[in-house]
Amino acid sequence: MNKNIIFIIGGARSGKSSYALKKASQLSGQKAFIATAEALDKEMQQRIEKHKQQRGRDWTTYEEPMNITKVLEEIRNECNVIILDCLTLWLSNIMHNNSDIPYEFEKLIGTLHTVRQVSYIFIVSNEVGTGIVPENESARRFRDLAGILNQRIAEIADEVYLMISGIPLKIKNL
């Protein structure tokens, strides 16, 4: 039986991660948190530690900035509740690594279809398309790719929430 893919999208500091954690914590079973952020400076190290403490002992954290499909495949039979936070950081990471972006997108989509057979998956991403058009080519490419990725995830998701000022708006429900 399929579990659900729940996609939570919104702007920076809109409450996406907190909402994902709240919703996912209501489910029973083994819980995993896949973090794509890297602790590249002291401020980010502090943020990561704070988030780990907020999750508590019920959650096993996997810090993986790039190969999230490998982690998903490894834990899919152990954990029936998974949060993947965040897609836009993952995209930034794979772009900086000069990865084959279309291949990585397809690999992720395929893996999500497999993992959803046994796990609830909460996916967090930033909505980056509502602001002004960036002035440089690299930023425009990132914005465009993030938009494509978000559309692909929203398409396969069972539920989609748009977070605005900490308020979830359900915009898709299958």
C-alpha cells in the first residue's frame, strides 16, 4: 500500500521545516531526517545543532548534501516516516558539483516512487519563483531549475502545502 508524499513549500523562514516536523511527528514508527545543509561556518553549525535538539531523540539524522537517493534507498525499509529538508539546498549542492541535473532529478523521482511504497515522505523546498528575476545567469539558472524540480515533486505528491508566515495552506490533496 502506498504511503504519502507530502510536499511543503514556501519562502525563507515561512515555517516549512517546523510544519513538516509537526506533521511527521504525529505518525508512529521509526523516523529519519535527511538534512542537505552543510555546516560550512559557525552560524550554520549552530543552526544545525539547534534543529537536531528540536527534533529530539525520536529522529535519526542523516546529513547528506548530495546523494539523497542513496540515503533514501538505504533507510526505506527501516524508517516509515522520513523528512527530506531541503530540496533547494540539495539543488544548490549538485549544481556546484557540476552534476548531471536532469539525471539527478529523474533518479530522485524514481527513488521517491519506490520509497513511498513503505514510508511517508515529507519533502521541504523553497519557493524561489515569486521574487524578481535575478540579474546574473547562474542565479536565473538556479531559479529555473528549482521551479522545475518543485513542479515535478508537486506533481507526484499526494499533498502539497504552501507555507506563508507560519500558516499552512493546503493546495493539493489526492
